[in-house]
Amino acid sequence: MSLSASPERIAIIGSGISGLGAAWSLRNRNITIFEQDRRPGGHSNTLDLALDGKTIPVDTGFIVYNERNYPNLTRFFPAS
């Protein structure tokens, strides 16, 4: 079998925002995501905190977001 006949396989290293964004944009391809942590998301995460008998989800992660520094990510968001 020649190389051109074998299906293209793509490795994505890390499941942070960049890895998940790459996976989403390549979702119709043969991809494998490699992550060293026990959960996906990298710095992006939601923690469930107990307060006064209720559970409150608190998002952690992104500290700064702007279109200039994240033009590729911005394209995934619906136009407002």
C-alpha cells in the first residue's frame, strides 16, 4: 500500500481551547486527541461549588479574550 492510499490520520496534542478548536474544525477527519490530564479543557474548566445548600457552577480559565489576539477563535462565535 502506498502512502497516498492510506487514510490521513491527525494527532492533536492537548484538549485545551486550541486543541478542542482544532478538533472541532477537523471533526470530519480521522483525528485523535492526546491529553495528559484526566479531563479535557486545559485551563478552561467549570467547578461546582457548594454554597448555602446549593451547587453553583463557576467557570475558570480564560482571563483575557479579544478579537485581535484570538482571530481564529473569534470565527467560531456567531456574529452579533
